Amino acid sequence: MIKQSLRDRMLAGVSGALGLGVLSLPALAGTGQPSPKQITFQEAVTPIAEEIHWVHDYVNIIIFVITAFVLLLMLYVMWRFSEKRHPTPSRTTHNTTLEVLWTVIPVLILVAIAIPSFKLLYNQYTFPPPDLTIKAVGHAWNWTHELPDQGISVDSIMLQPNEREDAINAGMPADQVPRNLAVDNEVLVPVDKVVHVLVTSTDVIHAWTIPSFGSKVDAVPGRITATWFKATKEGIYFGQCSELCGKDHAFMPIAIRVVKDQVFNDWAAALKARDRKKAKEIIRNAAADLAGKTKTADNRPAN
């Protein structure tokens, strides 16, 4: 009975430890914004982001295999050639076969990594014909997004806590206005359309970054840099400046909402008519339609 009781307590302890371990596992990435305990990428919603994720996973598999091989080889050598099992050390200094192998195999590994890497780099900088062009201008410390073909411009400033509460009270789902990421004026783009982004700055170097798009490009004063994306899923996608640009570097987020063509056209028309109230209403309606179809920052389906 004593042995049985001890065994039961041990099994209960192991089960509890396993359960605690499962609960403490890092969360999967949410949609368009960070997740608590996240260690993976945010969900990819563009072909480039999906390719970045694939190359990342592919290279990591190679790294894990090499690491495991080297570890096992070291353990084998320590065991096989210990003083006890191998009291007389070998005087061999050269082995042609071995030297050829440890030269050729790493070269083949590098080639296997280089081919998909170069393909990804080529795709990132081969711009398809655009359906929409945005000029993103970094300031210390906020962003202006100009849509030259539509003749409109949007200044985006991070919502303060009281402004965020006002937005939620006005009908915005809380998960779509995350703290330190939500802005007063989102930028809308149509789904499944190629968007060219021309990036520059008026003062210091910033960086226009949207993780879910796989987009990250420096905004350099006096220069125009560029990136492109094609978002294949409707939603709200957040980014931030990722250059150390000054004291409010951490407080200049980017919010891009991907919507249906008609919603984008209505929003652009409202802004062109200087009807900011109607533009805000269009965004709130798009946010309400999205509610329940996406995931919150802690990776649960939104209610």
C-alpha cells in the first residue's frame, strides 16, 4: 500500500508538471499583431512573408541537424577515445577522405541555403505592376501615408490610453485597437492587390515595418526607398518603426487595414471629399465586419 501510494503521488506530480509545462508553452502568433509569449513570426498574409517563413524554417532544420550531428560526434569521440578505452593515442595527422568530406559537405550545405535565399531576395526586389501606390513619410515621431493616385494623405499618430478608450466606446473592437499600436487614422488598402510603398523621411532614419507583410525598409532623409506587398487576407495589420530614431521611437506605429475593393473606394472618396467623419464610420464598419473572423493578440478567436 505504501509503495502504491508513493507511486500515485509521483504520477500525480509528473502529470502536474507536464500540465504546467503545456500551459507555459509560447503562444502561436496572432493575426497582425504580437501575441503574449510569442516566439514565432506573426501570421504571414503576403506571398513574400510566406516565403520568408519557409526559408526561416528550412534553414533552422539544417541548423538543428548540424547541431545534433556535432553533439553526437563529440559525445562519441569523448566515449570512444577516452584514456580508458584508448590509452595509446593515434599519431595520424592527415586523412584525405575526411578532409575532402569536411570541405565538400559544408559547400553543398551553403549552396542548399543560398538557392532559396537568392530566390527570396529576387522576389522581394522584383516589383510586379502596382494596383496602388503609397508614399510613407516618417517624421519624428509619426507617419504620413500619401496615396498620390487618389489625391489623399493620412497622418497616423499613436492613440493615447484615453483616446483608445474613446475609440472602443465608439464601436471599435478592443482587439483591433491594441495598446501602443493603434493609431488615430488607419490606412486602408484593397485585398489581393499589389501595393507599392515608397518610403522616405523628413528628419532622421526611420523604418517602415509590417511583420505580417514581410516588409521592412529604411526611411532615409533625401532618398526614396521602396517595398511592395500583396495582402491576401482581410484584417488589420500593425507595424512599428524599427530604427532607433529618437526618444519616441517606440511610439510611432503603423496600422494598415486590408479591406474589400468597394470599402477602399468608399474610404478614399470620403477622404478626398474631406469628410473625415464618414471615413471614420467606414473604418468602424469594416472593423465590425472583421470582428469574430480574426484572432486576438493572445491567439484566441475574437468574440
